[in-house]
Amino acid sequence: MLTKTDLTQIKLLLVSNNSQLYKEFGEIKESIIEEIKDQIKYLPTREEYYNSMDKLMKEVMASRETQEIIGDKFSEQTDKLENHEERIENLETKIDLPA
């Protein structure tokens, strides 16, 4: 059976072990925080990120507008070419030229 002295010594051991564990956990926590700070220091700030996204979106929108314009111009040119081909065929038919 354990005596009062034994229980007191066990309690002291547990308390000293707990304080040692708290100290070790604190050190681990600090090293993790330092590692995280080390890793995120290369990331852009929120403002830098939003500014770069604004620039990117402006470029994307300009590119889409350009594609639309090019598509419209291509469509116009195709229509003109078809119209010219039809007119040439009509002329060739009227003056009886071989195709």
C-alpha cells in the first residue's frame, strides 16, 4: 500500500513531467510557427494578389473582345467572298464562259 509520502512523490513527479511536457510542447509550437512564417513569407499580400488578378482579368477581357472582333471580321470576309463567287458565277453564266 502506498504511503502519504509515496503519493506526494508521485504527485511531484507528475507535476514536473507535466511542466516538462508543456515546455516541450511550447518549443514545438514555436518551431512550427517559425516554419509557417518562413513558408508564407513568399506569398503575396492580399492587396498584391488582388492587383495581379485585376490585371489578369483585364487582359482576359481584352483578349475576348479581340477574339469577338476577329470573328466578326472573318464572318464579314466570308460573306463577301461568297457574294463575289455568286456574282462571278452569274456573270460567267450570262456571257457563257466555262467555269
